[in-house]
Amino acid sequence: MTNVIIVGANGKMGKTIRKLAGGRDDIKIAAGVDRISEEGEINIYESIDQVKEDFDVVLDFSRPSSLPSLLEFCSLNNKPLILCTTGYTFQELEKIQEASSKFPVFRSANMSIGINVVNNVLKNISKFLYNEFDIEIIEKHHNQKADAPSGTAILLADTIKKAISQDINYTYGREGNSKRNKNEIGIHAVRGGNIVGEHTVIFAGNSETIEVKHSALSRDVFGVGALLACNFMKGKEKGFYSMDDLIK
């Protein structure tokens, strides 16, 4: 049994995680942390340092502003931290990497198994396709998503960039006189309605177009991946882990 503290327990993903965990016998939500307090099947605290329950991992689906307290708490307890939040600054990402030298840290911009399989496909095909194809990424999300472009779009773009030996620049949307350059990846964000998440990578050639697309039909896909990560991280040694490690 893996005992989990869920941060952002009353958010959309927090509630999804709690629902999914309720139907499993290998995962238990030991406690929650959220600024919004409401009675339920678990104790929910306003801050993580108030948690009294025993736990194996901390699972974060909140906001980047929670990071300092989460790093301190997991460092003091020497327990794994699983970060599923997006929108971190470069400085915050550096702090996450530094923390992984003291205790186990898992971070992924997208917890879907499917999107991470797509990401691995891009590692293998991007270098070959780059010479003959222009590369564009379109991501679509619900109208309440705070960061744009999405962390997943950046994840996919970074994977493509690393696979290509030439210098690559990102172009975020276009307007006015904006003729395309060869050494760029266009990244475009769409926000509307209740779109859970859709990412399309377009390889546009002179005579053919290839699209690699992933659509999340419900938040359950992220929740299932997150719970797999909880079991994966239980008892891990210090170090930095990602979905690549989980799906090997």
C-alpha cells in the first residue's frame, strides 16, 4: 500500500486522483492539502507542514507557488516528491534539480502514459524529418488554464529540439509580417470551453504532411499516470525521475 499526500486536493485533478484512488487497493490518500477546505473522507490541511498522517509520497497538482514549502517538507521527511504542476520558472526548475540531490524527486509536465509514448516517438523521428519538413505544435486546453503554451507543448518541443543537431528557436504564435524560418518550431496555444488537453505535432513537407496527435478525453488519463508514479516512487533513492523512467 502506498500512502499519498495530495496537494491541491480540492482542485479538479485533486478530486480526480481521490476518486481513482478510492477504487484501488494499492493506493491510499492519507491526507490532502488545499487552500479551500471542505469536509470529506480525508483530512485536508491549509499547509503541508500541518499534516500529521504517515505517508510514502507527496503528489502535487497545485501551483508553482507551493514549491518552496513542498521542497522543505520532503527534505525534512526524506520522502519522494512527485511534481505534476506546470508553469515553473527557470529558477524554480533549477531548485527542483538541486533538491533531487537530497531526496527523490519526480517531475513531468504531463502524467498521461499516451503523451509520453508520443514524446518517445518524437525522439526517434524528428532528426530524420527535420531536413524536409517544417515543424509546428498546436495545443488546446480549457479556458481556465493559466499557463500558455502548456507545459506539455514545451516538453514536446524540447524533445524535438534535442533530437536535431542544428540550432532551433521557438516562435510563439504569429502575427503581421512573419515569414517562417527553417530553424524554428512554431508553438500555438488555443484556450476554450472545457477541452481537457489536445496536442498536435505537425511535420509539413512540400508534398506531404505528417501529424502526431494526442487527445485526452478525460482527466482520468492524468490521474492514472500519477497513481502509477506514486507506486513507482515509493521507497526510491534520492535522484531525479521522470515518466521516461516509469515507462521503460
